[in-house]
Amino acid sequence: MTRLSILPQFRFRLSSIQPWMTRQRRSWIGASLIAGSIVLLRWGGALQGGELAMLDLGFQLRPTTAKDPRILVVGIDEEDLRAIARWPIPDRVLAEALWKLQGRSPRAIGLNLFRDLPVEPGSEQLQRAFENIPNLIGVESLPDGENSSVDPPNGLGDRVGFNNVLVDPDGKVRRNLLFWRNHGKTHESFAIYLAQIYLHGEGIEAKRHPSDPKAIRWGRTVLHPFIPDNRIYRADDRGGYQVLANFYPPDRFTIVSLSDVLEDRVPADWIRNRVVAIGFTARSIKDLFQLPHNGSPLHRYPAELYGVELQANFIAQLLAAALDGRSPTLSILPNWVEGLAIWAIAGLGTTLASRHRSFGRSLRYFGIVQVAIALICYLAFLYSWWLPLFPLTLSWLSSTFLTIGYRLYREIELKKTKDFLDKILLSIPDPIFVKDRQHRWIILNPAFAELIGYPLEQLIDRRDREFLPFHEAEQFWQQDEHVFLTGDAYETEETLTDSRNVVHWISTKRSLHRDPGGNYLLVGIIREITERKRREDELKLTADRLAIFNEELKQSVYCDPLTGLPNRKRFYDCLSQALDLAAMHNQIVALMFLDLDGFKQVNDGHGHDIGDRLLQGVAARLKGCLRSQDTVSRLGGDEFTVIIPAIHHPKNVAQVATKMIAAVGETFAIENCNIQVGVSIGISLYPFHGEAVDELVKTADMAMYRAKQSGKNCYCFYSLQFDV
């Protein structure tokens, strides 16, 4: 394919992209409004409940995991309380349990019980245990505005961590508070203290991140603080160093009772090199919390979780992060990335919903894309990324159904318009069509159906290309698109081939209109001009014939019929024009008068036919000696004239004359006869030998007779005043 054949196709493709971009622009403007509204709702905190519900659903759908081999929970349950038969639990019982646990070499022991006051009997025993078990960590409660503080146990020194828990407005725990600065002192949480002891045994220490002073590098992970922003937790910033917790399922930990420990029913392998967390698992103590998993119909987890299990979950997250590379916190995309994703989903929804007219097909696309969004968010959640599933779903839902609703509204208004126009168009004799933005015929009158040759009901909601030849359909499409893009009325003339292959010449006037529903409609009015075109063709044919006749007449008036050279009349016109130009530009014009020598003998001896052929040959040779601007004419008989304008010197004319004498003097071969003639040339020059036409002709004629008298077959100037 040549380059010339490619260019039109390329231009056509560009022209087809432009209307597509125009249509998509409206969809993306609507998508931007929807996405902007959702982002504003997020900033206002209106979507917090839905986003947290989606977060909980992610935890509930996570697959179950095996028991954590690094943590053991010692729960003080209702049976333990009944067996001890004392409340609070005496210090002697706790001391005995601590020593039994320590005897089996745990990595760390965490006592998630408040023991700020002694409980006899056994306070001295418990005090000795606090002082002599180096890997024992106690708890305290820091004042948080809602609860008063609880002091740490005596004898532990700095081996104390706080167990304050951040509870969201809906009563669930989703964040882990690692550090808290209170009264000028930085406190560590109970969970991170125990995790540090365990990891110290693995040779892992927490360090400040070199490029981010707020981040902590810890083994195979980096802890980044969770800073509430305008998307979620808008009004729930409790301060401190928080992370968005990456919870394990509640049944991940091995739990034994305090009685099991006291009666040595716990295998030593369950304790050795583990973190042992001790706390209440008795419901009567009401040390209960809700996690995202709790109360879910998807899993049979209890509605609430005991405090010691919550702390074990926090410890497990930190250990898995440092040792296994599992993120201890859920990662969140930057604001601009989430905003861009919300906008892209809204744009996809408006585009698909506006593209497909079928409501059922739109719903199918809605379901497919919604499943894809949910699946992507879930897979990301499995890798500890919290994607904004709720805003994305809301964006997709809003863009799809608002677009469908708007489209249905426009279709209702369009139907009203169609019904109104149908009544009017029925009474109009000219063919009329109305097209929508997709180039479909939505309204036609009977005259149009009669013109194209198809039933009216077969044409409705169809396009040109389904009934017309390809080249006509493409031409109509481009003309319609021009009106859609510019909004200007447009009138054209083209052909239309009907169902019987009869070609009609039509004149079509197109204009753009907008109905109350905002639909842009193209209205076309057709006039059949086949008869007019036929008359125009006849008139054009007549005009062409007349032009040919005029040209022939002109040739007969101004041309010599034998040689085709200008005749006497044309010669005088050309000489007059040449003299006018010469006078205007101060130039010299040469006029030659030529007469053949011996032509009469040829005519008498060989006949007039040979004589005519000889004259034609002489004319051709004379023309070959001249320039394009020179003129050679035949005055009649064997007399010729030559006009040479704009000469520089008379010697140039002499050279031309010499050349013509030589050309004519060569033998002519005509019908097996070798004929030879000569030529006598008389030359006059403007303005030296005359300034008028007749005067120059007379002087040239006189010069020609002088050449004849000088022996023929030569040239002669009227005057020899020039050095030639």
C-alpha cells in the first residue's frame, strides 16, 4: 500500500477518535463529581463506619492459621476462682505459679494482673518472685482521660508495661498502642516489652530507621506509626505511637488454666523458650474486648475476647513481624493514590453504564467489576494492605446507578420528544430523519421509508451502514458527525441508493437540536433533486458542445485550413499586439515576408495535391526554426509571414532568416518525388522601418521583392542602415 493510500485512512481514524473523546468527556466529568463527593464524605468522617466494617470483614474472611508456638496463655478462669475460694487471688498462689513457670525456662513471663496492693497471705513470697525473676514483666494503667491510673507492682522496678487499649467508637479494638509519653516520660506497652525480651534472645534489637525518625527498624520489619487523618478515625486520635493492628484469629494461641500450672499438668515444652502471658479468662472479672473477628457469623468466635488474649495477639503480631517478616500493621495507600483509584472506578462505572443500553447488561458488568474490586482488595488484605474497599464500592455503585438513572431519564424524555415529532413528521411530504448521538435513526416519516425502499419499522433504531452502500454510509456518517461536533447547520448534495439499486440525487439539510432531557438529536430534511441534476447534466452537455463548436469556429476564422498556421486575419491581430507591447517596453520587432521560389513549377508539374503537401512541409520547417513566442502565418498561396518580437539586434534576425532559407532549401520527399524549392525573405524592423501595422507590412513586402530581384533564395532588409 502506498503512502498516499494510507493517509486518508489515518485521517479517518483520527476523525473517529475525536467524537469518542467528546462522548467520554461527559462521562469523566460525571465521574469526577462522584469521586469528589466521596472524597469529601471521607474527609468529613461519614464513611468511617462502612470502612471499618469492610476492615472487619477482611479479618473474618482470612484463612485460619496454626497455633503460635511462641506464646502460651495462662488463663485464670471461673474454675480457678472457685478452687482458690478467695478474691482477690492471694499473693501466695501467684508466687507459686510464677516460680513453677520460671522453673520450665520461659523466654519471658507477662503478668497481666494489677498487683499494686498486697493480698495476704504470701505478699513477701510474691515480692521475692518479683525481685528474683528477671524476665517477669508486670502491668500498669496510665491515665487516659476516661480511666484513672493503676500503679505497677512493687519490686519490679522498670520491668513494667502499660496495658491501656485503644477502643474505637463502635467498641472494637483495631489499633495497638506501643509507646505513650505521659508526664514527660516515655512508657512502653506490655506487649512490646515482652516482645523485646523474646527477640533479645534471638539477637534482635529495635533501632531507629535512618531515613525516617518516626519509624522503627526491628528485625525483618519496619514499624511505621499510624497517624489518623481525614479518611478514617477522624475524631479518634488518642496520641502515642499507634499502629493499625494486623490481628491473628482469636483461636491461634494455646491456653491453659492456672490450676494446670499449679498441679504441673502443663508439658514443659509448652513453656520452654516461650512468652507466657498470665491473665483473667473468667467472664465474671469482665476483662473483655471486641476484635474485628468477634461476633462474626462467618466464624464461631465469641462476641468478646479476654484481655490477656488481646495482649497475646499484640505480642504475636510483633514477633511475627520481626522474625517472619509479616507486617505487624496494615499498610494504607497514600491519599492521592486512593483518590485516583476512586476516580478511576467512578469513570469506569459511568463509561460502561452509558455505553450499554441494556439494563440487564449494565447489571452484569456491575456484578463482574464489583467482584473484581472485592477480590483485589481481599488479596491485598492477605498481604497486609488495607485498600479502601468501601469507598471504591460506593464509587462504583454510585457511578453505575446514577448513570443508568440519568440514562433512563433521558430515554423517557427522548420518547416524549419522539412521540411529539412523530405527529408532526407524518404530515410533511419531504423525507425527514432524526438521529441520536450513536447515529441511529430514532424518528422517520413515511416519505423517508418510501425513498429508501424499506418498511418504516425495519429502519427504526438502525444505522445507515445496514441499508446503504459502504461509500454512501461513510459519507453520511462524516456529514452527521460534523454537525454533532460543530453544532452548525450543514447542507450537502449526495447520492442515495435505495433497496432496488436505484440511485437518487438528494439535497440534505442537517441541524442539531437538544430535547428537554439533554439528548442531542440530529434532524435531517431531504429533497430529491434527481430531475434537477438531470437537467443540469443536459445543460452542461449542451454547454460543452457549444464550447467545442465555438472553438472550431474560432479555428476556422483564425487558422489556415491547409497548414494550421494563423491566417491573414490572425496575423494582423498578432502583429498589432506585438507592436503595442514593443511600444510599452521600448523593444524591437522584426517582420519577415516570405515567398517560395519555384512553387508555381511544382504546382504545374506535380499537381495541386503535391503543392499542398509541399506547403504543409514548408510550414512545419518554418515553425521548427522559431521560438515559442514567435509567430509564423500563411497569408495565402505560397506567401508566409513571421513576427519576431523582443529582438536585441538585427543580426539576430539575419541568423533566423539564414536558418529558414537553409531549412526550406533542403529536399522534400513527397510521394516518391524529390522536390526542392527556395525562399525569398524581406525584413522590416519596428520602429525603424515604420510604426504602424500597414507601414511595416508594406516595407517588408518591398524588401521581399528586392530579395527576389537579387537572385532569389536570400533575405533582404528594407534598409541597410544596420550592420548585420
